[in-house]
Amino acid sequence: MTYLYIAGIAVPVLLLIAAAFLAMRRIPAAAVSAPGVPEYDAEEAARAADALAEAIRCQTVSYPDVTRRDFTQWVALRRVLRDKFPLSHERMVSEHAAGFSSLFKWESPEPAGDPILLCGHLDVVPAEGVWRVPPFEGRIEDGFVWGRGALDCKNIVVCLFAALESLFERGFTPNRDIYLALGHDEELGGSEGAKQIARYFAQRGIHFSLVLDEGGFISDGAFPIGKPVADICAAEKGVMDVRLSVSAPGGHSSRPPDRTAAGLLCEAVCRIGFKPRPARLLPLVRDNLEAIAPWMDAALRRYMASPRLYGKKTLARLCADERTAALVRTTAAPTMLNGGIAPNVLPVSAEANVNIRLLPGDDSDGFVSWIGALTRDLGVKVDIVQEGEASGVSDYKGASFSILAGAVNDIFPGIPAVPGLFCGATDARHYEPFSNAVLRFSPFIVTSDELATVHAENERIAIASLGTAIQFYRRVIERFCEAGGSDR
């Protein structure tokens, strides 16, 4: 009986070990070779750098307080784009305008497939902190264009126009309509821009073969695999802002009660921050990991080869790195704190803004209920300031994704194109009803240090990266026109 008992335990364990070993063999290690050097037109890249520098000097800052926004800067930016890219503005129809947002259309004489929609946004976030160069000087130095919007995302707007301009110069004729949507308030949610453009699409019943907006870059910043990948994001997390507010009696700070408004608020913020939400592996993220598994270390390859056996270890490994933790859980980040009128006066109220990024499948109501339960004994009031659920997941195994990945292979040799989840928010979510392929990709080669400058100090983009991005956008248009109607 003892032998049978031991055998009953040992056999399943041996089977699991054997299964893991066999699975490991299915994901062999790949050599980390240097990708090929992308070719680009240096003169074209220099012109784009000059245009981007001028665009950065237009301070199109989307402050939440509308009275702080200087809309003359959006007018100035329109003028810059018109002057730098005259053919595009002459030959594309200004199809629709929503506030300072614009929709252009390049009409095909004989459309053979659904149109494609290329997106960018004109606004930027405020620039704070200590910068190496003034954030709105638009300086070109050391092979980079410096300034707010260099990576997010006036670079995309300039490169899209540059690609279109070159196609007009070459006499290219598209066999499908090409739309260009430029939002003016993406950093505030796009309610005045992209959302209104989406209504225009709905009224006309337009369906796109592709919607391409900002998203993942070409970088090795997300996963420490020593190889850059092109992260084409097929979904984005939801975004929500929640205000926590607390009231308490005021008074002199020399005679404080046990709990002040500021103290209660700090405790509430700490409870949220120190109790992360449970992690889970979305099929999209799993497929992303499987695509780059050959370049992972041995442990991660083993985990990905047998996800049922090593699911918890995979999640633990991802959660241990801030670069990947956001891919597997809903996050909550305190971003603004307010309260008090003087150093020696107890505040009668205090409030905080918590910015939440919802994993697809998590809903905003459920998260607010969780915060309420976590802070109820502190007397915290929880109000939703703005909310937007996570996007759906676009078809990343279909023809449109394949065509886009083919353009990556054409321009960036040796760099794999993989599906991913975008942790930021984009205008693309407003266009979801109009395409099965709403994809988010910024075709710029960036280092981890450069990627960290988005919404931070010293934002910059390499001039060479502008050149290859122009090549990419041009190739996307050519490839979709070559595909005709076969991409749907």
C-alpha cells in the first residue's frame, strides 16, 4: 500500500516535470542579434525635424482649466502645418472640424477597399520640472529635437504629413480613401475633438480597414529581453479619475485631534497604494509574451511554455517589475493632493485625485466600490471625476494587423512586430465602433531613457527616428493600397 501511495504522488509529479521539459523544448532560445539599420532619407528627416521644432514652439497645452488654454497657439500650429506641408493641405479635403480638431480626406478616384484612418493629436500636457532646454524652445541639438510634444505626439502629426506630402510629390494615387484625424484635446479625453469626429463617422456609416493611432514604441523598455520589439497595441486600458475628499473640524495645529482631515486623507491614499489589485494574464498579454519568449531568460521561457503550470510564477515575475506590472493589473496612482491654508492651521477639508487605469474586463463601478469599502471607516467621500472603460481587443490575428506588421518588417529589419496592451489612453477608443482593427503604434525607435521622458522632463526624439517613421507611414499607405479589398 505504501508503494502505491508513493507512486500515486510521484507519477503526477513526474508527468508535470516531463510536460514542463517538453514545453521548454517548444520555445528554444533565440540569439539576441542586433537589428538591421533602418534606411531613411536624411534630407527628409531634417525637414521633419525643422517642422517638429516649429510645432513644439506652439504651446498647445491642454490645461484642465479651460481659462488657462491659449487657443491662439492651436491657430498658430495649424499655420505651421499648412506652411510646412502645402500639398497635403491643397489636395486633401478638409472633411470635418470639431473645435480645433481636424479631419482630412484624401479621396481615391476608384476606391477598391474600405478607407484607413491615421490619427495624431495636437495638444500636449503641461511642462514642469527642470529641463535641459526650455520645453517650448523647440531646439535641435545633438541629433535630437527637444521639447514638449516631441514624443507625445507632435512627432506623429509631422511624420504623417511628411509621408503624405512625399506621396503627393511622387504622384501616388491611392485605391482607397485615406483619412487623417488630428485631435486637439486628447490629453483631456477627446470629448471636444475625437468624440465629435466619431459622431461624424457614425452619421455617414463609415467603416475603416484600419485605425492607426499612437501607442507602443519600438523599444526594449517594457521587457528586459535585450532586443527591441515593435509593440503594436490591440487594446488600451480604461482611464478614470476619482476624487477622495475628507472633512474635519479646523483649529490650531498646536492642539490637534487624533485624526485630522489631512491625516485621514493620507491614510486613505496609502491604503489604496499599498493594496494593489489582483493580477491576471489577459490572452492578449499572454500572446505578447509568447511572441517574445525566444529572447527571454530560461525561467521566463519555461513559464511561458507551460502557462497552466507556471501561471502564478509568471504573474509574480511580471508584478515585480514596474515596467510590466501595469500589463497585468488595474493600477491606482495618486496624482494631486490639496488641503490647508496655512502651516499652523488644521484644514477643514482635504482632497486627492487618484488616476486609475483599468485592465480590460475590470469596470469602473466595481473599482469605486472597492475604494469605498477600503476607506469607509475614514469618512472618505469618493466621487468620479471622469471615467472611460477599457477598450475592446481588436483582431490581432487578422489581415490588417498582418499588413501593418509587414510594414514594420519592411522598414525595421530584424525587429519583431508583436501584439500588445497600451497602458495609456488615446483618441483611438472613440473610433472603435468603426473598425475591427483599431491599433496603437508609434513607429519610433526609442531607448528606455527616452521613453521615460513622455509627460516628464527633457522629452526628445532622435532626428533619425523621424526619418524612419516617415518611411513607415508611407509604406503603410502603400501596403494597404496594394492589398485592395482583401484586408477585411
